[in-house]
Amino acid sequence: MLRDVFSQTGAASRVLETDGEDMQNREHTCFFSAAHAAKDSGIALELARRAGLDLPLARATKEQYDRMIAEGLGELDKSGIAELTFKDRHKHSGDHV
């Protein structure tokens, strides 16, 4: 229901269309890994830096992909970023059972 509501508001996006259902269903079959997304994000940020641009959203996105890699999730599809977002979806390396 939330995806349907978002699709009819300013929150609508191509990512919501292409990855929303996968995020909801925790289906992260890899089509474009978080590790590759982190690499590409880093390239974009470096190009922006050279052009004198500050891209805070791009920086925040790269930080999340880097976090996925640090937590051993870098080979998941980029939709796996949802594993960091929703509580209790992923045990963090520092969590104790």
C-alpha cells in the first residue's frame, strides 16, 4: 500500500518503480551490486569535486553503499540497501545475540 501511495506523490521515482517491490520482498538477486554502485558513486563524487560541486545526496548514497560493503552485503543488488533501513532486517557485525 505504501508503494502505491508513494507512486502517486512527489515521492514517485524510477527507483520506486524498479526496486520497490524487491526491497519490500527482500529479493536482492544481483543485477547491479552495491559494490559496483559504491564504485560508480565514488567516480561521480570525484567528478563533482573536480567541478566544484557539492552533492550531499550522492555522498549520503555512497556512504550507505559503503556501509553495505562493510557489513558483508556488497554483493547484494543495490536494492539490498533496504536491509540497512528497516530495523531487525540485518544483524550488524557489532550486534550480540
